Amino acid sequence: MTLDLAMRGQMIEVVTIPDATIRAQAIRLGIYEGAKLICSEKLPAGPVILQNRMQEIAIGRNLAKKIAIKAL
């Protein structure tokens, strides 16, 4: 399953981020393989908003389609 398919309020774990450049940028935001996050909001045809501890991060829909996750 990919990040763009996560449901609002769902706890997820990042499985893989295939692109090395994207992975390096995501690590700076606290999103890495094995990270447990909450999908706090999902805007229609817009970004997926993730909550990582006390921080919220908006991930564009096209980028979210490249990040593999699993539901917890």
C-alpha cells in the first residue's frame, strides 16, 4: 500500500522510500523507513498531512504515491 491510500486518523509505518534523493529529504523531516506516523488529514486531490510526534508535515499526492507503507 502507498501513502496516498492511507485513511484519515490511521496509524501507519513507512516500509520503503525507493528514491535516494527523496529518502534523504524525508529523513530530515523525520520520515524514514520504520517510522510510525499518523495520517492526520487527507485533502481531496491535495496533500496528505502526517503527524510525527508534535510536528505535522504535508506530503504532496504525487510524492505520497511513491512511499510504501503498512497500516498498524
